[in-house]
Amino acid sequence: MNLSERVKAVFAGSGAASVIPNYKVRPQQVAMAASVADLVELEGISVLEAGTGIGKSFAYLIPAVLSGQACVISTATLTLQDQLIGKDIPMVGKILGEPVDAAVLKGRANYLCLRKWFQWGNEVAPELKGWVEAGNGDLSLCDLKPAGDKKRKIAGDGLDCLGSKCSEMHHCHYYAARNKARKARILVVNHHLLLCGLDSGDLIPEAWFLVVDEAHNLDKAASSSLGYSLSEPVLNSVFDSIILSGRSPEKKTVLLDKTRLIASQITALSVFAGKDGEIHLNDILPDLQIIADAAAALRKDIAGEEDLAGASQALYNLERSILSLVQVDPANWCCYVERTGKHPLLRSVPIHPGSLLRKTLYSSFPAVLLTSATLAAGKSFSYSDDRLGVPVEADRQVFPSPFNYAVQSVLVLPEDIPAHNDHRSISDFAWRLARETAGILNGRTMILFTSYRNMELCCNAAEADPLDGIPLLVQGRMNRSAILEKFREDPRAVILGTASFWEGVDLPGELLHSLIIDRIPFPSPGHPLTKARMVALEARGESSFSRLMLPEAAIRLKQGAGRLIRSGSDTGAVFILDGRMRTAGYAAVLLASMPPFRRESLRGAMTFLMEQADSFTGINREQDRG
């Protein structure tokens, strides 16, 4: 019996039903698992889009475990890492009747740095003393959850890590996790660790099978981990080391002044940026060299001082990073400044990360699986292929969701709506619609915006014409986690969210029944990276709209619309308030990318929502309003 047949037998048997509550055999999941089994046995590269509800984690975990081969699983988020290691993998072990040898490795910043702790931990976070003595060093699992500033001062940091020179090397939590990871048959990492490890050659152990889950985020991770970034916070560990050292006040002042000078020189780079943030690398080469020289000079000043060894290492890494940055080919890299945080961030990223992925990723494992719920735009994988550098010979398949979208949900493209570029009118329309659906559903409504401007305009409209008893949960006024936690506790509310709410939000059951999207989520053509990629495509004689803007919007729209139906019993309506969805020729690609909702009129959708609201288990709208 080959691996594919063994995998099918597991899904057909009683193991899954005895472990997973309300388990039902899903043909799409079995078909995907069989394809994964063939991949592991025959080698190669597979790109598999798995629709919501398939259960893709089990579809790749069961073949991976049954194969007996070493496997690396990479995800985009800590949440999915924790879910895999804490829930899914142990459950697969129960299904198969044997424990699974698995380990998780997170980024260095998630682990306590013992060198820092013994130097100043009791001064910085004395409340963690008991946890430090008893814990495993994983700060992300610490119940006390130290605040950001405290965590930064005691957490691991690749910039100031002393490696083999550290006196705590043999007790280091991060290196202990690495050693355990090397021995595990299944290792769970994140995309950043995967790519950095493959690039450095000293982190990711040899394995037969690589699974890249949430693969639609892999190119962003490649831009981040294989690119360069420069901002004042790279000096945080230098400031911390000096301030918390035993130096005299006079000595500290001298060293801190020199560090502040470097910080100001880094921030001053942003003056070279144009209105859109773009920077020409050649314009800042002299300034970069000055910063590198200043870092080297400060490192020389503190050389040999043991309690400032971390600061010295951080300065060395800063200097080395700058010297590497000045050597990149500006024709293949995009340099720009982001101003969304407290300090401007200079970024230099590859215009085509796919070429770097092709060199570092696909040749490192005999079998590679890329999977996500959103990889195809329309019926084509060409956009994902280009972004991820997928070789032509790779296998590509779509396994559709098992949900009955035509019965469970409706899609509304309203007529007679304002022009898509009339932001105030669209935002007012969005609130009037949300007000109506929230009135029917007693909340249970979310509006996704393509810009903060539209979200704020809608918020103003909502505050001018509120719905009694239905609070607004607005991104920016509350953090994402707090909004979702509050909504799960009591969905009698309306969520207003932008970028981070378009994916990774899971509100199944009776929580969310109305989803409103303000506009088609085209990427901003003014962003330097988008602009650089558009220019590169046009230079190759290709259409930047059809090759970049449209498929990116299609995938993003699929992600956003996917927030509504999360289980086989969910119901609801999706409203897209962009007239181009009805009139533009390219709308066919966008609609083909979305789940197969049943098209309905605005009036018909309201009737549908009323019917669903009346059938909510344990929900009576009149009682809810009371």
C-alpha cells in the first residue's frame, strides 16, 4: 500500500471521527491529502489552494507523519504556530495512535535572554523572577505578559546576541529550543525564520518535506528577511545597555550622546525621501557611510567592557548591515521610507523576491508544498508563481471549499451607489447599510475599508447617526486583539477595520452575519514598491494592471470576503460598495476569485438576513435589544 492509499484509509477509518468532534469526511480534504502524499513520495513542488473549511492542516500533517520523513512546517503567524504545536499535531497523533515527535521554534525575541536577565532583569521586571526560575523561557507563553518596553529589555535580539561568546550560551532558552528543533521529526517555524535560516545555513535542519502554510504571505516575509531595514530602534539595545550599566553618570552621558548622534543621523536619512517615500540609494550613500563609521567608532570606545558586550555586538551588526546595503544593485531593489510608526523606517527590499526564493527555498528540500486559501486569482496561479518564484514544472491545484455558499450566503453589488472615488459618499453609504444590517442582526456586522481615510469618514457618519445599543469597535481606537475579543464576548456591535482585518479574522457561528467592503482593494499605485514593480513589468512589455494590480486585488478581495463564512452552518451577506464590480470588464476576474456566493438584490439580502436572524439558535432580536 503506497502512502496515498494509507492516507485515504486514515480519513475513511474511525480514527478521525473518534478524535474530532462532529467530524465528517470531506472529499476535498481527502483529495488534497492524497496529492500531498504523492508529493512526499515522488518529490517536486506543489502549489495547492485549499478553500476555507477543507481542513488543510490535517491534509498535510497526516501524510507528513505517515511518511516517516523529517518535515519543516512554516507559517506566517505565531497564532498558527501555537495551534499546530498545541492542538493540530497532538490531535493527528491521537488519530494515528502514536505520539508525534514535534517541536516549535519561534523568533529570538520570543525567548528570555539570560545574559540580560542576570545583568538587569530584577531591576527591569522583578515580577518575572518566579517565572524565570520555573519557566521554559518562552515569553510569548508567559502568563504575566511583560509590557513591550520591559519585554524588549530582557528578550533575545539578533542584533546584540553574543552567540558562542555569551557566558549563558549553554543555558540559553533560544539555543535550547534550536537544539530541540534540530532533533524533532516535525519542526514548526515561521516564514522569517525559515528564510533567514536557509540564507545563513545554520538554523533549519535538513529535512525531506517542507510545508509553507499561509504561502500568500511568503513574498512579504522574503522582502523583510532578505532585505534591509534601518531605523532608530536598532539602537535600543545600545541605549538599554548603557543606561542599565554600572558606568558613572558622566561616562553614561558621553556614550549616550554618541548613540543619540547616530540615531539622529539615521532619522535624517528620511529627508531624502520624496512625497511617496521613495529614496534613491545613490543619494544617501555618503550618509550611510558616516553612520557606519560612527557605529564603528562607538564600538571601539566600549571595546573590552564585558557588560557592554551586547551593545558592541549591536553596533557591529549595524555597521555590517549598512555596508551590505550599499552594495545592492539599485536596479533590482526598491528603497523607501515608511512613516507609520514612531520613527521613520528606511527599507530596501528586492523588487522581485521570487527570484531570491527560487534560489534559497526550492532547492533546499526534495518535496515542497505551498498552500493557502488564497493563491489563485480567477483561475490563474501566474501572479502567485511570479511573487513566489514557483518553477514552471510545479503541480498546481485548487481544492474548493466544502461549504454551500449559494445556500449559506448572498453577495450584493448595490445599484445606484456613489462613485468609487467619492470617498465621503461611499463612507456615508457604508454606514447607512451597516446601520440597517446591524439593526436586523442586533450588531454582528463588520465593515472592511481599503483606507484609514474611509474608515474615519464612516466613523464620523456613525457618530452623527448612531444606532442605539450597538457600539462601534474601531481599529486604531482599540487594538485588533481587543476588538476581536470584545466582539466574541458580545457580537452586538459593528467592527470598523482596515488592512489587518482582511485576513486572519475568524468569527464563526452566530458572531458575524453582515460583511461590508467599501471598495475593490487595489494596491496603492503610489507606494514605492508597487510603483517599482509596475515599472519593471512595463519595461518587460507586460501590463502592470493585468499582471499586478488586478490579481493582487482579486486575492485581497477573496481574503476579505472569506471572513464571513467560516463553518458549514454560518450564514450571512457580503456587500461590495464599488460600482466597478458591476460595470468594469475586469470585474469577471474579481468575481471568479471569490467564493460562489448567490447574487442577490439589496432588498433580497435584507429579507435573507431577517430570515437568518429569526433562526439564530437561542437568539431573539427583541430580547437582545432589551
